[in-house]
Amino acid sequence: NAVVEALCCGRPVVATNVGGIPELVNEHSGILIPPHDAEKLRTALETALSTEWDPDRIAVTFKRDWAVVAEETFAACCKVLNSDAARKAG
């Protein structure tokens, strides 16, 4: 995902406020805009380009090692499997 890659590299993003993106982007790492709003996109891009972002703060927030990623992925899979098993049992 380009948003995650940019954030891991300490680069701010301008992205639409959809899906999981709002969980990644905050006021320190970028700007969220509504989908299909060209005027808000223009304004957000101008703001992002004129803002002094802290690349170290952005990058540190989003860097994770592979062990953490593996644990999070395993936990998510277990949650899905457990909820599916509970749904079938109920």
C-alpha cells in the first residue's frame, strides 16, 4: 500500500478518508479528504506542500519489524477464525 510505504519513509500523505486509511493518517502524518472532492484535494495538496512535516516523527510511528507484523497478522487471523467458529456454533 502506497500510504504505508510513504509513512514508513517519513513522508506525509494526502489521502481520502476511506477504508483503513484514517487509522494510519493523523494530523502529524498527513491530510485526509473526502472522496470525490477535487476542491478539497487541491486545498489539501497546497497545505501539505507548504507545511513543515517532521519526517522522523512520521517514520517512527509507522516502522515495525517483521516479528511485530507476524504477531499482528496471526492475531487477526485467530480473531477471524474464532468469530467464524463462534458464528457456526451459535
